[in-house]
Amino acid sequence: MLDAKVLSGFFGRTTHGLLSLILRLTVLGNPDVEALKDVRELTGQVEVEELQLGTYFIARVTKPA
């Protein structure tokens, strides 16, 4: 799964309002949705690799047996 996310930490908190507005006005969706939370509940094991200074991520899932 490839998705974007809001930055964490101080920079993420200070830019969250502006980014939320931009994302809601475009096709990029809602930055407050935690897509990985749903994936973890369904599969259990998830490996996450962050890209572009933490603004994007790739999640790899292992299918449960």
C-alpha cells in the first residue's frame, strides 16, 4: 500500500491545519484517516517504509495463515 500522511512532531502540528485544508480540497482525501490502523487490524503484521521525509509511506503486509 502506498499512501501519504501528515508529518509527525512539531512541524506536523504546525502545518496540520493548512495541509488538511489543501488535502480536503483535492482528491488526496482526509489526512486524519489512519489507513494503517485498519490494515493492521485485518492482517496483523505490517512493515512500513517512510519516504520523502515521512510524507509518504509504503506498507507491506503478510497475509495471515
